[in-house]
Amino acid sequence: MILQPNIQLYNFLTPTVLFFLFATSLTLLATAKNNFYIYLSFSIVAGILFVFFHTLKRDTRIRLVSESELLQERINIISKSIEQKKKLLNTLPLKYQRVSSLFEVTQKLIELVEPEKIFDFLIKTLANLFPQVDNILLFNFDKEADSLYLVRSHKEKSVVIEEKTGDALDKWVLQQNRSLLVEDITKDFRFDYNRVSAYTMRSVSSFVLSPLSIEYRFLGMARLEAKLPSQFSLEDSRILRNVCDLGAVVMERAKLFKRAQDLAITDPLTNLYVKDYFFQKLKSYLNRSSAKKSPLSIVMLDIDDFKKINDFYGHMVGDTVLRKLAKIMSSVVGKTENIITRFGGEEFIILFDKLSREEVLDKAEEIRKTAENTLISFRRQKVKFTVSLGVAFYPDDGKTALELINKVDVLMYKAKKKGKNRVCSS
């Protein structure tokens, strides 16, 4: 910008000075024919000035070209920066929406304490935050089995999810305990895409996965899928991780809350329900059975000669017998809505819901036989025990909780009077 006026000045002065020198030289030549040295001096000066101004013009032109290139480069950089900022401005509404959504997610998640509701909310939240997804899979982690299992999915009705316990991608996240972004499974050297069922069965190309974990405690995992490649970015991965971290904290709190509840309603020795909880459930089940005319029955059992076991072998063996009987009952009853309770001391009671008379009697007999055939080893001694059982049915043996308890208690002691190790019913 400063050199441009110098070029104009040069263009004006150069011909003027040269013309002046030439005219002066002619004048001297005409007036002083013999003064050859004066003419020669002016000619040399004129040549030197011409070379000087020509060199100045060339160097100035070079500097101008260089400056022009630098300016053009700066213009290109600024233009590129403007384009990037335009793109950023275009994404700001989405980012603002996501940040606002995360704040709402936080407010709503902290109110949840039931695992099922937490899973439902996480699936719904991820579907809203990532409209580009085709499928969402939510896995829980079974610590005892050291494996994942699918608890929720968001997909089209026609889509079949075969990897109920996860695949290579999920196991990678489980082992690494960190997020995974796959832009195109066919170009990712870490995985054999022919062994990824999401690709072979559902034509999924891009993935983003994040663990539900607190430090090194792994609770589960979330997985987003899209059929088209490059559908997820690092920003998406960060958003997913934020949601999962929050979800993990809430899930951990829900587990601790459930554990506290379980401790309040379970017997610490046998891990069965306590008497107060049994009466609460019995009243609820009676109301339901009365309204729906569905069967309901209770089984009371007592360990035969339990005092002799404690006196002869000691209370440690007695506690072992109690725990063993609790396992036998749990195995026979199974994971159902039926309630197994330590009623007091060596007495237990089982609430059977929606089972026929024959089914209940069969289960009572199975418990008796299993207990009779069980042998407990303790300090090179073999300990055996038996149980006596009474079975009462609603409404034949009683229409209220108290009537049923009194009736089943009478039937259990009837079994003891008849010789123990047997089942008595009305």
C-alpha cells in the first residue's frame, strides 16, 4: 500500500530526468564542441540513473507481487474462517437444544428410583437427542455372570436384534470401559465386519457406544446404530457419554435404594422375607384373589427336632441347616410372585399365588423329600434333618389372613403329631 505511490512517482520522474539530461547533453555538444568530457559525463550519469530507476522498478514490482500473494493468502484464511464460523453458527441451535435437553434430562432422571423406569427414560431420551439413529440398544450388566443382557431397544418392528448379550463391539466397550465411535464398520481395522450381526443382518454401518459406569464399576451400556456411514461425530459421542454417566449414577442410586429396602424386609441369615412383609403381601394377595376368584394357598413348615441339632452340633450347624433349607425352598418355588418367609426361629411359611391345589401339594412334597435327602457335612460329621409341613387353601380353610394362619399352623402340628417328616392338608 505504501509502495504504490512510489511507482507512480517513478513513472513521472524517470522520463523527465532522462529528457533533461539528454537535452542538456545536446546543448553542451552544440555550444562546446571541444568539451567531449562534459558530454561523456552526462551520458554516464544518464545511464547510471536509468539503470538505477529500472532496478528500483523491478524490485518494487517483485515486492508488490509478494505482498499481493500474502494479502491473497490472508484473504483465503479469513474466508475459510468465516465459513467455519458460519457452520458453527448453523450448529449452535442444535447444540443449544442438546444442552437444554441435557439439563431437562438431569432434572427428570434424579427423580427416578425404579430401574425399569430409568431404562424407559434413557431409551426415550436417546431417541430424542439422536434423530439420525436407526436402532438404540440398552444393555444391563450381570456382575455374577460377567455378561451383558439386552433390557431395552428402540427399533422398527421388522428389525430383529439377535445379539441379546452383545457382540464384538459391545465386548470391546465392556473390556475398555470407554466410548467407541465407528464411522464405517467396513473400514474399521479393529473389527471384522462380517462377524458383526448388526452389519450382516441389519445393514448398519456406523455406531457410537458408551458404557454406563462409575469409575471401574460397570453397570451397563448404550449403543446407537445408523445404516449410513459417518452418521455420528465426536460431539455425538461426548453427548452420549454425558447421558450415560448421568444414567449410571441414577442406576447406582436405584440399586442402593433397593438394597436398603431389601435389608428392611429380609432376614439377614436366610435372605428370605420377614414376617411383617409376609402379612402385607398376604392381605394384598387375598384382596386380589377375592376379586378375581383366583386360587391362593399357604404352606407352613418347621424343622423337626431343631433344638436337638443346636444342642448336639452347636448353633453354627443350626444356622447352616436354616440356610440350606432356605435354598431348598427357593429352588423349588423358583423366581415367581410366590413369597417365602422366615416366620420365626425354625419356622417358615410360603405364600403360593395362582397355583392349583395339586400343584401346591406337589411342591410341598418336593420340599419335604429334598430336605430328607440332604446331607450337611460339618467338621467330618454328617448332619441330616427333616421338616413337617401344613398346607391351607383360600377360601376353604379361611377367608382372612388370621384364619388361614391359624389353620395352617394346626395342620403343621398335626403333621408333627403323626410322626414328623410329612405333609398335612385339609
